Amino acid sequence: MQTRRRALAALITTAAMSLIASTAQAQTAKPVLNLFCWSEYVPEGVIKGFEKETGIKVNVENYDTNEKMLAKLLAGGAKYDLIQPSEYVVESLIKQAQLEPIDSAALENFKNLDPKSLNLEHDPGNKFSVPWMIGTVGIVVNTAKVKEEIKGYADVFNGKYKKRIVVLDDNREIVSWALATLGLPINDITAENLAKTKPIVKGWLKQVKAYDSDSPKTKFLKGDVDLGIVWSGEAALLWEANKGGGKFKYVLPAEGAHQFVDSLCIPKGAPHKDAAMKFINYILKPDVSKLISKDFPYTNPNLEARKLLKKEQLENPASYPAGEPKLDRFKDIGKAARDIDKMMTDLRSQ
Ligand code: N2P
């Protein structure tokens, strides 16, 4: 009896001690947020501001294409709390049940968003995504070097600017430019359409000097290239670098251009969902969102933040295009994405 009682007492002590130890650990371990986002898209100051306000440490990992992000995410392994996919990838992840629902009613600052940026076809009702920034893919022209008028893809690749061109390192984007040039819908990725784009893309790639999805602006500033097909935010920074009136011009291709809507989403099984919700609400604050626009001048969907932007920022034609350009968003194309990659790998190895 005596021995049994002692054994029981020992057992209780051990259990109590490990409980104390794990509680202590939980109290000392700093809460974290694992953010997997595009390069050149989330200002360092915004991360620091969030860490200071919440005490949550942010681990940042970057990608430069949706496809690379998807591959890593779906491989499992790493446990991300927030990702930043474009519209067609949000659509695909919802279909695959890979996202946690987001209760927008629990986000105090959700009301700041432009209703026009909400309830889009890739996520009706914004049940799984909150818009980060909206942008286009278009042409930057160094008008000090390129004297001809550049209206579209066909002008960029007319053969005169061989090896003076930078393009995004993005297979889906490049193929969409060829489809638009052929007058075909950019989401119709059939074997037949791809075969039609192949000779066009082949001719284009020979003229490309560099592929860069991270910071193509740098190649313009260094004078390595005079033409490029890049993200609008990169074009907007070049426009700013030139004090607006200068040599770098942004042209939305006459054949039509991709308008992307990039959002924050919480992957299924994210370990720190509360921290992810806090981050989303934080970046929706007008004075925080304003900082994102300053460093990365895409179209800000936050109307309250837009009220805080300077006149020059709102007049930047790459950030806030005038008129009615021909724009189209990408749709989830399922397995056809692999056909694009196969064709592009083949062409780029030639
Ligand atoms: C920023 C990336 C732009 C987002 N570097 C393209 N969807």
C-alpha cells in the first residue's frame, strides 16, 4: 500500500512538473507568424511595425512566381501562416480545399477596402482571401533610347530591340502575351492554342536579354535594357525615379494585359491562425497600407489609405491607369499549367 501510494505521488509530481515546464515554455516562446510572400511587395517597415505592436515575430520567406509558391506550399514540409497568391491561384486553392476560411467580419479594418476589389469571381464573398494589391503587367519604354511608338507586344518584339529587353521570369505571363497577340483568350490553354503560341514565343525569347520577376527596374536604371514587360509597381517606381515627366513610360499593351489581384490567404492547417488574422487586420489600417503604397506603388484597394496618398502617387499612370485599358484576369487552368511549363522549358533550353 505504502509503495503504491509513493509511486502514485511520484507520478503526480512528474506530471505536475512537466505541466509547469510546458506552461513556462509557452510563456517564454515568442509568438510567431510565418509569412510566405512575393519579393519586393511587403515593406520591411511594415513587418517591423507589426512586430512592435503585437510582439509577434514574423519569419519572412519570398517567392517570385505563384507556381513556385504553390509547389512549396503543396509539398507540405514548411508550415506557412499566410501566403499571397494571385487571383487564379486563390481560385485553385479554394477548389482544392487548401485554404482556411477568413471571417472578414472579425477584421475591424476590412471596411476600408474598395467594394470593387471585393467579391470577385475567384473568391465570391471573400470567404478565403483579402486583397493586398492590384496591378497590371505592361510595357516599360525608355523613351530616351526607343524613339518609335511602342503600343503593344508586337512592337516590343519587332526585332529592332534584340537583347535590350527584360521580361518577367514567368511562364504563364509570357504565354498570355503570345495568346493576346494572336487575339486568343488568355485563359484558353488548349494544346491547339499552345501550339500556335510556340513559334511566336520562340522568336521573342531570342530577343530577350534578361528574365527578372524580382526587380526588373534595376536593369533599366543600370542601362542594361531599354524595353521591358514587367509588373506595374516596378514601372511606377521607374516613373517616380524620373520625377514623373521623364524617360520611362508605362504602356498597357493594345492587345490586352493581365490585371492581377494579389491577396492574403491562410493555408489549411496554418499553425498560427490568430497571428495571421492580426497581420491581415494590421495591413488594412490606412496608415500602414499607405506605407505599402509608398514602397510598392501598385493599385491600392484600400480606399481609406488612398485618401492619405500624395497627389503625385495617385497621378502615377502605372499605379492608377487612366482610361479603359483592355484588361483580363487569369483563371485557374488546372493541369494545363504543366503544358505551359513544358513548352517554355523546351523553348528556353533551345
Ligand atoms: C511584386 C510582385 C508583383 C505581384 N514583386 C505579381 N502578382
